[in-house]
Amino acid sequence: IAKLLAWMHKRVRYAAIEFGETAVLPRNPTDTLERGYGDCKDKATLLVGLLRAAGIDAHVALLRAGFGHDVRPNLPALSLFNHAIVHVAGEPGLWIDPTDPFARAGDLPPSDAHRHALIASRATEGLVQTPAPNGKADGYREVRVVELPDFGPARIREHTEATGFIERDLRRSFDQSEQEQRKSAERYVERSYGGAELTDVSVSPIDDLSKPFAIEIDMKGARVAVTDLVIAAASLDSRVLFSWLPSPLLEGEPRTTDLLLPTPHHIELRYEIHPPSGFVPDALPAPRNRVLGPAALDRRIETGPDGVVRVSYRFAAEHHRWTPAEVESFRKAYEKLQEEGERSVVMLHEGEVAARKRDAKGSIAAYRRLAEAHPESGVHRMRLAVALSSLGMGHAARHEALAAVELSPKEAHLHG
């Protein structure tokens, strides 16, 4: 089924051109193939023909696509239907929307989900409902690997995967030339990562539905994560968790009727923050579970033996129908969350940790140990110089500062 669907998509594009009787009657499948385009009923009829030729029991099915009023099961007038899809018999049956080139067999767009459909079969005795949206099947997962340097802004690598309607949205938005994909990625990293510079972007083949869709973005100079002489900090931006929520859920007048969430889903976001040499975690966000009406937000924090801080978020809005009370409960919790703002992961140099404990000897030893471990780097010698200066050891501090500049003469921050 997947092969025939892909074969058809390569040869026939969707185009709704309807005049006269073609507004109601589908074209002959041979004509549709020759033209190279067709509307929903043309493509559905063609796919049914291909499937039947392969020995698969398939039929055209009519429904009223959208998110408003559905067809009444006891009054299914032909004029009320506005869309044609395909139904493959089985337990359970398989539904296909051949107008969406990015939808796999069995993966219906939200506008087709949970609608009354008329299967064009001699065995039909009434309308049947298409499957309801499945929040567990529609999801998004993003991993951000933050590599904090010894000094300055970070390098960040972002890996994204998605399923269901979110995957289709991403495939559609990246359905561009490689040059346009790169320009889009450049604007994204500059806007979202503190003026970062894109170094590489990799996007899965748009029309290859046999494999999951993935995006890889690599950038440098991301000022959302920066290392200074004694402090390194990475800002946590979790806004992507709420990117696919409809505006009626986030704002508006108090509701008096239920809200149907057309796209239940779940989002996962994970940070992996790699510390600079000699830095250890200091201030970390607290783990937290939040209830937002019928939705839930989970944040987990852990530090590995390698010093890498891992922050994991999971937001789940997997219910299809929300009562007015649930909508109001979500809005209040969401507003409170926005007021709290974003969090950061803060790390301190081991020498600074000792200094704050008034352990001057341990502080100097920590800075000197890092300077000796990285003899080619000026920044470690400069940290040692600053620490010596703070203790009144001016002569030794000047010696280390001059050595730092000689090692890294092009690093302007060392000349200060």
C-alpha cells in the first residue's frame, strides 16, 4: 500500500479544478494519470484502482472534512460531503488521504479525523467514523547539545524528529531547495540562539516516507550559553513545548461549551549541557511536575559522572475533548508558567567554588592545575592571574597575565 501510494504521489499532484459534472464525478483513473493532476475524488479513485489491481479490498469514502459541524448519520445528504479519501477493509480498517503527499497510509490529517464517512461499497448500511486523533502517535522530540567552550559563546547541535501531523507540518515547511532550507535555518538560529551563526544543516529527504523525518542543525557563537572567567551559564528555552497548541486554548473569553482539540500530541525537549574544563554545576532548576488542566508538564534534571547536565521536558496534551472548566484550568496554569519565565543552568569554576568557601589555597591550586593541564591556552593562565590579583599577589598575577597574552595574542578579552 505504501509503495503504491508513493508511486501515485510522484506522478499525480493534487489540484482542485472542477467544472460542470467534474465537480461531482471523478475522472477516469487513466485520464488522471495522463493529466498528472487531480482533485481529491480523482486521486482517491485512482488509488482504489491501483490497490484493487494488487488484490487489496479498497473503496472510496466520502466525508465532511474540517473542524466544524459534521454530517448527521441519519441525514447523510450527498451535498454535505466535501472530501474523498480511501478506506481499506480490515480489522481494523486502514484510512488513507491521497491528497496529502506527506501523510502515510493510516495517518489521517486532523481535518479527516473523527468524522462520519460514507464508504462507497455495496455492503455499506450506514456511516462509520474515522479514527479519533491519537495524542500518543503525534509527537515531537528535540535534543539540544550545548558545548560550553573555555571562554565565550557556545556551540549548539540540535536534532529534531517528529511523528504524525507535526512530522507532516515539518516536511511541508522544509519542502524547499537546499539553498532555501539553509536560509530558513540561518534565520531560525539567529533569532532563537542569540545571534548564532549556522555552520551546517541536514534535512531528511522530504518525500521519502519510508524513514522518519529528521533535522540536524549545527551552530556556533550561540550567546544563549556563554562561559566567562568564573561563571558559565546556559539559558533554557522551553517555548517549543507549546508551539502546536491552538489559539482558542491559550486565550479568549471563558468557554461555555467543550473544546475539541483537533491535534492532541506530546512534545519532548532535552538539553545536554557539557561544561567547560574545570567547571562544576552550581545553580540548577528544580525538577517539577505540573498539571495544566488535562495536560501535564514534566521537568527532570540530572548530572552525570562526566559533569554533563541533562534537563528533560515532556509536555502532553493528549485529550481530544476539553470541558470549559478544563480549558480555564489550563489557561490559569499556563499564564502562571509564563510569568515565572525561563530558567538557566549555571556552572562555576572549581577555583571560584573554593574561593567562595574562603579556601584561598584550594582556589589557587584549582586554577593552577587547569593552567598546567592546558599549557597551550591563555584563558586558564588569565583565570589564575585574576585569582592571584584578588589575593593581593600583584607580581605573580602580572606574570601570569603576560603569559596568557603571549599564548593567545589574538584573544581580545585577555588584554583587558
